[in-house]
Amino acid sequence: MTHKLTQGDHVLQVDTLARVEGEGAMHVIVRDGLVADVELRIFEPPRFFEALLRGRAWTEPPDITARICGICPVAYQLSSCLAIEDACGVTVPEELRVLRRLLYCGEWIESHALHVYLLHAPDFLGYQGAVEMVADHGAVVEQGLRMKKAGNALMTLVGGRAVHPVNVRVGGFYRLPTAQELGSIRPMLERARDDAVGTVRLVAGFEFPDLVQPHEYVALRSPHGYPLESGSVVTSSGRAFEVADFGKHIVEEHVARSNALHAHLEGVDGRTSYVVGPLARYSLNHDQLGPLAREVARDAGLGQECRNPFQSIVVRAVELVHATDEALSIIDSWDGASAASVEVPPRAGIGHGATEAPRGMLYHRYELAEDGTILDATIVPPTSQNQPGIEADLRAFVQERLDLPREELVRQCEQAIRNYDPCISCATHFLDLTMEES
Amino acid sequence: MATRDAAGHGRPKLAVWKFASCDGCQLTLLNCEDDLIPLATMVEIAYFPEATRAVVEGPYDVSLVEGSVTTASDAERIHEIRRVSRRLITIGACATSGGIQALRNFADVAEYRSVVYAHPEYVKTLERSTPIAAHVTVDFELHGCPIDSRQLLEVLAAFVQDRRPRIPSYSVCAECKRRGAVCVAVAHGTPCLGPVTQAGCGALCPAYSRGCYGCFGPQDTPNTRSLADRLRVLGMHESQVMRFFRTFNAGAEPFRAESERHLGERPDIGRPDIEQHEEAAP
């Protein structure tokens, strides 16, 4: 990271935003003491997944799209499975849906523990990173690593490995875990659930900058509980639509100087930005949280809705409680399945799928030829949906802090961006900070 | 090998660099949960932006490089990194063979750009995705999509101790036999790239009743032609064999060459509507 500060034209540049997944930059324009604009620039090189999927077989997207993101591969795998199964007119049996949910719990635990402890907590505690925290907060870091390890162990058990699981296929799984294998991970998950409750208490005690944002929240809502592996779309302004209608309600725009696409909600009054992720999920699905997660959220002082982006770390911790708790109940009620997968014969058609990645709703759409060849693919990752919301937060946030020393301003802006756990690898379709004052 | 002070103290300085990739191989380092804190006492994590804001100035004793080169600025950046690195180790399929994004090497990148972006002129990219060794001298290439954490720790330990890493270059079949897994190709007729793929995963896929899909790339002497014949016997079409070799290590020479031999029944990957997108002037 380099900071260039020249007195004359007040330009500040940070080349790499640390502790995010991927690479990007932030550009702030200040005119007459007022923040005129904030731009997030993504310079993660494009990898063209939507193009390279054309011509591949309908069975291939779970393995290929997993490679979009090493932190949330299951999100990509399961959104693609849903979309292809939809195109082929197949719904997987209930027990396979539940097993997908269990695998997804593993990814939430691994990803949230990584973000809360290794990426975001150092901001609140005043450290450069988690390794630097070890000397003063060794037990805290160990608690985080222990939970992360439990999440990875669950992914490894159900998915074969933690990064790019091998056991997910269109139609279900290659191999079913046995009840005995699932039982073996129980003690680790019980400890992780205790650690998650401890995490909520820890992070609820952090100091949160005062910022209340009127974002439109968008998340899935599902009859199967807190949104994870399936659902339909709901918004905080009361809209509700099926995933198949995603394209009618949400438009992606390509913004100059960025390799990411920005998503907007199409409305009668024009296009509005919106936010996905933990705050949106929590605020739209508070009633669907498990009893333990709801209790610890209340004790942490969270209402049924959360509007301070900095408190996303508390909501992530609450979701850690929910995910560990639900994983345990799925394991306890697991009674096996008749088969590891169902046949998904190809047919010509279009299919849609959306699931809740740790960072927010992830949408896939595929158009298939009769023989299952992919003719067209669309992937809308959470970070490209959140980019306008992050910029809106920064506009409000930077304005109140223009008098801060630059180094401190940069640090606080990075913290505000990390509220969204932006996965820049995913959203190449993120941050060095430049500031222009005139 | 550490950059030591006059009294001979100091830990080796480790840097982690990212090019076009999914972050999964870097994450594998963070996934060494039990070994992460001991590792941080063994080496100084001097540059690792995914984990810390702190930056220790180079030069670095060991640089881990994730990702492939896909932009002109990255093609320059890798030379700067080589200059400040005593040892340079590539981690993963992207850095070692170009990754899944090397599928563009077989296609028209302008077409790719217009499929994904409304304004292709905003997007700067090279025609090809290339491994790090195509640009600079690499001291060791660690295979995998993603890499294996035990292999990563072995490579780091070896470089700290100034010895060659003990990383096998034989095929997945050897690991499969050692594990006592049933051969999915022989027993079930499941197409499997295990015979031509480098070991390191522990024969994961066969243990999950599926064929190996080659994420560790080619082993040192792969007989891809013989395997391709076998895949045809198992019922794969030419286009399926071609795609089987063209995934995460599509740019690795043996896999690339074998895929080129199976272009016979190429599926219709282009559609007329793609051709309608003319690249807009900047």
C-alpha cells in the first residue's frame, strides 16, 4: 500500500485495499468542502466466466463457477445447480435440499468467522491484522480460528474439501455422508456454537460509528427457515417476486473505469440502489432466526431491523450462532437419503437460481440447448449489487470526517467498506483510495 | 536464508501476491488454522494484503504468487515482484497453467468481452491468460485448484530450511491405490483423469465416487493419448473429451495438446447474436 500525498492538489492514493478478497480502489472528489462523489473502482482483472460457460455442458457449472470465488464456492455451486435444475424442470428431493443447507452452513461459518475475526475485528480493536492481534488478544484470535476450522471441517465432510468442494453436482451429490460421519463432527460444532455466542457478546461491545442508512434491503425469504439455499425475493419497501423474475426487477449497468457491473432495482420512479447481505437478510427475516440466535441478538441490543452498516459484524456473529445451531439440528435429524442425486436430463429452456452467499444474494441464469449445451449464462454476485450502497455509505461517512488526518480517514473508509465483506474476486464485473479536492 | 540483521536474527520475510484468481489458494494459507500462528512465528508475514494492512518493505525471502497474468500492467508487475523476491513460488492452477480463465486462449477475447460487458471498451485485458513462468523465472510451482494446505506447509518449510520440497510428481492413481479406493474407471466405467493428473489431493474425487477432473494438472509423464482412447471407449464423445482436458489446467501443455486432438465434433459454442456485438471505439 502506498500513500501519496501532495499538498498542492490534495490527492491521496492507496493502491491496495487490505483485508478484502480481491483488488480495488476508491476515488473521492471533494469540492468546496463537500463530498461531490465517491467511486469504487474494481481493478480485479476480468475472467469472463459468463463467456467461457457458453458451449459447456449443463453438468459443468457447479465445478466451473465455484472457481469464481475461493471463499464462497458453495454459493456459486448451489445457485448454479438451482438454475440448471430449474431449466430442466427438476426439483431435488427434500433430504438433498437439507443436505445442501448443511453444506451451506459450513460455508457461512467458515466465511463469517474469517471476516469477523481475521478481516473486520482488527479495525475495531485498532490492529493492522489478526496476526498483529495475537500478542494482545490471543484467545480471541484462537476462538475465531477454531470456528473457522469447524466450518471448514463441515464443508470437508459434506463437500470433500473446504475450497472448491468436489461432492456437489447438478441433481444433488456424488456421495452421501453417513450418520456416523456426521455425528463425528458434532463436538466441534457444539464448541463452535459456544464460540459463536461468545463472538456476539464480544463484537456487540465494539464502538460503532454513528451511521444510519435508509438502504433498500433485498434478500431471499423461504418457508424452510432463515434464507440460505433457496427462496423467493423480498425487499424492505414491500416488494416480493420470484427468482425467475429477477431480470424484470433488477438491472445491471456497466460503469466506466470499472471491471464490475453495478446492479439497480428497477422501479416506477426510476432505478434505485439496494443492498444485499447480512443486514438485509436479518432485517427481512428476523422471525426466521432460530431461538438461540434470536435470544443472543436481543441480548446484544439488536432490534428486528438493523440500519447501521458498522453493526454488520454483530449480525454476522448472530448468523454464526444460527448456522452452527442449525447445522447441529440437521445432523441430529439426518436419517439418510434414498439416493445421492437425482437424474437431471437436459432440455431446451431457461432456468434461474438464487441462494444467499455469505455476502448476500447470488443469482444465476442459464439458457440451455436441447442437448444441454449452455447457450447463455448470467451471474449477478453480491458485491456488484452492493457497490452503489457502499458508495452511498462512503459519501455520508467521508463528509463528516474530512478534517481527519488522511491516514486515519483512509483507515476508517476501509473499515466502512469492509462492512460489506466485499468479495472483489467475485465482483469483477475493488480498493486504492484517491482523493481530489478543488 | 532469512534476511538477517548484523546479529543474525530475523525471520524469513514472506510475501503473498495476487493476480487473476479466485483467492482460494491464498485462503488455503489462512485455512492452516492450527499452523497459522506458529507459521507467523517462523516467518515474518511481510506482505499479505488479504490478511493485514501492515507492509514490510522488500526484498522478500519467499514470494507466493497466486493467479495468472491477464493484463498489460500485471505483465509488468510480475517483473517487479521477481526483482524483490529471493525465491518465487507459484501457488495453484492459475499461476502455474493460466487457470480456468485460460479458456480465452482458445477463443476470441473481444467476443468474450462483449458477452460479459455492455461497454467492452472500459475493460482492459490481454488476449491470453498466461502462467507466471511465461514471464519470469519461477523457483517452484505448486499445483492444485485449489492447492493442498499440507503441500503448501511442506513447500514453505523446505524453502525456510533451504532444501527441495518433497512434492510427488506421480499420478493420482498412486494415491488412489494407497488409499484403498475403488477405481471408478475400472469398476464403474466413470471417466477419470487420475492416470494423467499429478497427485496431491489424496485421490479426493474417487473417494467421493466421482472421476478425477484434473484440478492438480498434468503429472510429469502423462500418457494423455492413451487415456483419451480409453475415455472414448467409456462412451465419451470427442467434444466431451476435449472439454474434459479443458478446465482448470486447460493451458498446461499436455492437456492443451490433447484437447486439440479432439476438436472433431466441436459443439456450437458461438451464436450468431455474439457476432452482432461490434467492439465499440474507445
